[in-house]
Amino acid sequence: LARGQVHEWFAVRPGGDTRPVTTAATWRPPMTVLAHLAGQAASTAAEAGTGGVIAWVGHRVWPSPGFAAARERLDQSIYLDPPDEASRLWTLEVLLRSPAITAVVADGSGLSMAATRRLQLAARSGRVLVLLARPEHELLSLSAAATRWTVEPVPTTRDHPEWRVSLRRCKAATGSASVGIGVGLAGRSRPQAGESAAATDGPWRIHWNGTAVEMDTQDA
């Protein structure tokens, strides 16, 4: 994932699920994936001596203590909960322009096209990895984000949950891509049981228009 860009993430229902689409009050962000990506970016930056601070904006995206990627970086995490959309947008713009911030994970629900354009412009002025979590019912909303991803739970016989991560839109390319990942997130489509998010050290293998490519999570 490119830094200096806005990337949107949607947790979607599995195929065949007939439950009502999420609402503003019921949606949940794909925190396992978001915490993993932010943690990898922070670790890479810390090793390079260029920072490593993660900002979590909006209480809905505050990770629980169970997320290894977040737990291991508590001393370099900032938790913010702006009271309204205008304050949230202002907070994000300030963070995206700060040289001290490596990654921002934010509640992006309700953001307009104009708001995402402002964030994209702010992101380009720095090297921050911007991960916006948005609800499923906003999947068709217009946005200036560079990429748009969905995270869908898939049936599994293993003792840990697994998801299908799909790239729905990329402004730099056309087509679609998807990759299957498990809770271990260790750079393989089906990690071994018992692996933790802290053990991530390899690329995700993604099929893009029928061609296998890799997204290096260490550069996320």
C-alpha cells in the first residue's frame, strides 16, 4: 500500500448473507486487517529511525488489547475521538501533514467526496499511511481515495477466522483483485494455527486480472 495516499476499507457480509445491510449505528470496521497494516508500517518506520507513531481516530477504530500489532505499540499510539464530523476532518488533516505520524487508522464513515478529496490532498503532502474504515452501506459512495478494499469473512474448518480481502478500486489500475488471509496474517493465504499478528513478515499474494502479484506488507 502506498503511503501518502488514502485507502478505504469496508467490512462486508459474506456471500449469501440475507441480513440487512449495516447502518451507521451497527457497522464494524475490519480491525484485524487495519491493525496489522498500521503495525507493519510503524515497525518499518521505527527500524528505519523515521518515526513509528500510529494515530487511531474515532473510538470505533480503537483496537482492543487483543490486537498484538496495537498492544506492542501502545507507547507510540495516539487515541483521538473527535466529537463531530467537522472536528474529525480537521484532526485528520493535521495528522496527515505531521512528520511525526507514520500511520493513521480512522473512522471514515459519513465522509463526503469533498472531504475525501481534502484528505487525499493532505496525505500527498506527507508520507503517512492513511487507512479509513467505512461502513458497508457507503460502498457505492463517491470518494477521492486512491484504493478501496473490502474484507469478507469466509467459511473455514480451521480454529481461527479467515477473510477474503478484495481490491475493489485502484486509481492507478483497472480490474479487480482478491486475496484470502487468516487471523495469523503471516504473509500466506492460509497461515498455520497459533500464529499471531505480530509474526507477520511476508507479502500477501494477490491475483490481479489473472496474474499473481505481491503486496509487501512491510512496505504497507
